[in-house]
Amino acid sequence: MADNTTADKKKLFIKTYGCQMNVYDSERMAEAMGGAGYETTDTPDDADMILLNTCHIREKAAEKVYSELGRFKGLKADNPDLKIGVAGCVAQAEGKEIMRRQPLVDLVVGPQAYHRLPEMEAKTQQGVKALDTDFPEEDKFEKLKGRSKAKRAPTAFLTVQEGCDKFCAFCVVPYTRGAEVSRPVDRVLTEARDLVERGVREITLLGQNVNAYHGAHNGGDMTLAGLIWELNKVDGLERIRFTTSHPNDMMDDLIEAHGSCDKLMPYLHLPVQSGSNKILKRMNRNHDRESYIKLIERIRAARPDILLSGDFIVGFPEETEQDFQDTMDLIEEVKYGQAFSFKYSTRPGTPAAERPLVYDAEASERLYRLQALIAQQQRAIQDSMVGRNVNVLFEKPGRLEGQMVGKSEYLHAVHVADANAKIGEIKRVRIVESERNSLGGVLVSD
Ligand code: 5AD
Ligand code: SF4
């Protein structure tokens, strides 16, 4: 029998919300559905199946999903065979409520059950709605068919750890993604080697709490640093990154790796959330401002040029102007090259949900001030790159004719206009200009 031609294939449109783990999951779901006769499309208009891979971290994210679903009404009316699915953390948290609130949804699958997606899709073809929000015993990554062998972009995400045991008072992750689980070292290495064969040069290891990684290895456990050293030996892999980390799991071997492991990039996302000890305590963060700053000093001693990134929440219940000022002072002290900041959003079922809120206008104003400070720091660090030589992994053509863009080791976007800059190659670049969101440079030969 001849292979399926493109024309025979059904079309799958996936829209991904939220974190990088969802980006990885969407890729795996697309591959799993590839085995069920689907290929991906970048528009919902001609799709046979639409899948929203959702995020539940803040309130508005779930509402966005419902309004997006509403927009598919017309498509479903035009094509009654169109299947609509919801995956990810909203699926996990809301379960069949989604089908109740939006009857055009055919399928709801949680983040721990998506290896069952092909069976679920088959069920929907029989006209039966499919729901699976289990936390099954089996390893979903093992149940998923081997990853495709097709050539791919030079950077990739690889999930090595899922779930979180930290229970920060504001966060739904421990409930939606469950307890911390690490994938065994050998399986991660096999997947990494497969990615490298397909053209990947940079791997970002993902986990909700990735530095708590403790993957099975030779009858024992291996830390994230151990895993990074194993990956450091993989020929053809040039760069390793990881995200997201908790300060309390930033162990000595990981800090040392930042000083000595040549493929580990000098960039670290280490959220602190607040600079006020009172608020950190109420957030159940189990660290204080002083220990965080000391930790940053140790990391910088190991790798002085490391670029730091963080997450901040403003307007956490009972945050006073002084508490907020403590956060601003901490930012002044640390100096971030990048940061993500959010207004506190009440998540039902979390401990903080019962507490008195800060006035919304006050929280908005604090967010504005905090973002202005971060933008200023980000700008200063980006501008300080001008005149320096960096290594750029080229990823894709740029906006302008003849341009190629890639990332420096510090994760700055860098563009050059040079035919010798080729996708998948790392080249030395002298930075000559700092623009709004990127740096411009020229290839150099040193
Ligand atoms: N409200 C606002 N921000 C939140 N985050 C997590 N939960 C909430 C919430 N309820 C932020 C934290 C976390 C990031 C992924 O999202 O800063 O580090
Ligand atoms: Fe949520 Fe805290 Fe776990 Fe991060 S460490 S996922 S913020 S509970």
C-alpha cells in the first residue's frame, strides 16, 4: 500500500497557551496524532481537529480559553465533523465542566493523559465525547510513540521533570500538574540524542521545578547537575539551558556546573516572587530575601557574567507599600536581564484565595512601577553588549532581506546580515547596535 500522501491526511490545529512545558507537550501531542493520520496546520480554518493546550496559572487564562472556544462555533457549523479538544491545565482543573459550559467541545485531556489522545480522538469519531484527566501510573513519555525523525529547528525543549511539591500559597501547579516526578536519565539522554540527530544544537531542559530533578540512574538518583554533565558529553549538542528553578533547590553541584560546564549557558531563571520577608513567608516560599541574595552572590561568584531572570507577583494579599518597596529594592540589588511580572490573581483552592486582596488599582500601579524598573535594567544590560563579542546560534531568517537571527549565550536575540550566518551554526558575532528587542551584529573570525 502506498504511503499516505499529504492530501489524505487530516489536519490538526494546536494553539498553545502558557509555559514552555505546554510548547513541548503540544509538540508531543502533534507527533502522537501524526501516528493517527494527522498533520499540523497553522490555521484553524481548514482543520479537522482543533486542540487548545491551555494554561491555568492565572484567572484570565481560563477565560481566554472559553472565549476562544466560542469563536469556533462558526467553523463547527460549517464542518460538523470538526473535533474540538481542550488539553493542558484548564482541562485538568475544570474537567467535564468545560463540556458543560461549552457543548461544542468533543474532548478534554489533562497533561498527564495526553498519550491517550489518539484513542480519545477515535472515540470522538464514533460520536462519543472523550474525557481523561487521570494521573495514570504508566509513564506517558514511554507510551508515546518514538519521536519523529524529521529535521527540525536547532533549538528544542525537553521536559525532564513535571509537577511541584512546593505549594506556594498562590499557585495551582501542585494541583494541576501533581507531585514532582523526574524522568529517568537514560530516557532523557536517548531523547536528547534523537533531537541532536534531527539537527538540534541547543536543548532547554524543562520542569515546573526543574532543579529539583532527581532522575533514576543505575539504581540510584541523579541530580540536574549530573544530568547536565551527561548531556555535556553528547556530540553535536552545543548548548544546554534549563528552566524553571526554585531557589531552595539550587544545589552546590548546579552552581558549580555554571562555572565549569562549557555547554551550560550563562543564563538563569530564578524566580523570587517578592522581596519582602513577610510576604515570602505568607507565600510559603520557605526562603527569605537575604538567603536569595546570598544565593545570587554564590552563583555570580561561579559565573560572573550570568544573566539573571526572575518572576514577580505584585499585590499578593496584604502586600503593603513597604513590602512592595522591599521588592523594588531587591530588584535594584540583584539587577535582572529579564523578568516576568504579574498582578496577583486569585486561584480557587489555593491557600491564598481566602485572604484579603490589595486594591486592584494599587496592584496595577505597583506592577507598572516594577515593570518600568525591570525594563530599565533589561535595557542597560542589553546596551552593555554593544562592542562585545558573543556566540550566536542562528535559528531563522530575520525580518529584513538577507538577515539571519539567533540567540546569544545570554538569550539575547541577535541579527546579522551575512550569507555566512547559517541556520543551526554557532558563530562569533561582534555586537554593534542595541535596538528595541534585539541586538545587531557582524560576524567576526576570532
Ligand atoms: N497570580 C499571579 N501570578 C502567579 N504565578 C503563579 N501563580 C500566580 C497567581 N496566582 C506566577 C509566578 C510563577 C509564574 C509562572 O507565574 O510568578 O513563577
Ligand atoms: Fe507554583 Fe511555587 Fe511550584 Fe513554582 S515552586 S510551580 S510557583 S508552587
